[in-house]
Amino acid sequence: GAVVSQHPSRVICKSGTSVKIECRSLDFQATTMFWYRQFPKKSLMLMATSNEGSKATYEQGVEKDKFLINHASLTLSTLTVTSAHPEDSSFYICSARDRGQTLGTEAFFGQGTRLTVV
Amino acid sequence: GNSVTQMEGPVTLSEEAFLTINCTYTATGYPSLFWYVQYPGEGLQLLLKATKADDKGSNKGFEATYRKETTSFHLEKGSVQVSDSAVYFCALSDRINEKLTFGTGTRLTIIP
């Protein structure tokens, strides 16, 4: 149980184009999903918290117009990197929590998406 | 605010050696503590957890004990294997919001 699927696992796009990454909870409902960015040999940086049916909450310093987050259902959140540039190349990871989980319990992570902007 | 400090590494050990990766935390209230593992090119997997003081989390031969008095959650394994090579993240979650606070990660390499 508690499987989070992220797609695609790898994507290469041209500079200036937009890329959409999907995060799905396969066997549970997630009212909250989280999007992280991981730089090479670095820890995970929380970008935003995605809330089903409402606007995402972005962390300080993250451009909301560049990283569009949509959480339209209880099992799907999407991250769209708009007008991508080479500096957006990174490993993006989503996580989700079951809506029935107690606060302070673990989150479940997707496999990650390696984005390369050329 | 909450923070997690862990041994930066990289750590290189021989197979069957004893492993310790230190982790200390700062948090308000009584957080839950976690160790996540990331294998190359993959997302994070929960390795073990502890939700209250003196709890011991264990999985796959790894152990960590929630020490409130020293605000620590050190990861240990008695005999590491090559397949344990990965990046290990210490993390905490408070009971106020659902965000996880991560340490910087420790890259572990086990050589045969």
C-alpha cells in the first residue's frame, strides 16, 4: 500500500518550452502533496505544498509563476515548469500523505523526475 | 524553526563494518523522526521511524533510537553490505503541519 507514482522519470526539453510532471497516489487519497527539488549531492528543498482544490503554498524564494502546481483531484498533483531554462535542470520529487494519516507520521515519495533543459 | 543536522559524509566503509550516521535535531514540541534512504536515480524510501521518546525504529538491520535528552536519532547497523550503498536522510515531522524537515543527507559507499 501507500504507493506514489511520478511520471515521467526522465525528460529532456528545449530551453523556453514547458514541462509537466505528474504525481499520483495509487492506492490512497492525498489531500496534501509536496514538491521538492534536489540539487546534485544536496538535500531536498521543499518548493511548495499542494492542496487539493485550492491554491498551492509556495516556499520563500520559489517563483509561483514559473513552477505551476495544480492539485485537481485527491490522487493527482502536477508541477509544470514553464519557460524552462538550463538552470531549472534538476531532480524533482513529490511526496504525499494519506488524508487519514495522523500528523507526524511519514510521507510517501515518488520515484523522482530528472529534468534536463538543453 | 525546526532543523536537522546530520553527518555530511561521504562515508566509505568496507563490507561487514559497523555503521553510525549521526543525526541531531531542533524542534518545538514532540516531533516524529525518520530515516529515509535514496538509491541512485530513485526517490526516497522510508527506512525506519520513531514517534516518541525512547522508541527504537528498526528495519533491514538498521536501528535508530529516539533520544529526547540528547535530541538525537543516530542510525546504526552492525554489519553493512554493498547493497546498503545509498544516500541516507534524517528527517523530522512535527504535529503542527505536515512538512518534513530534512538533513543534508549522507552518502554511504560500501566496498567489497
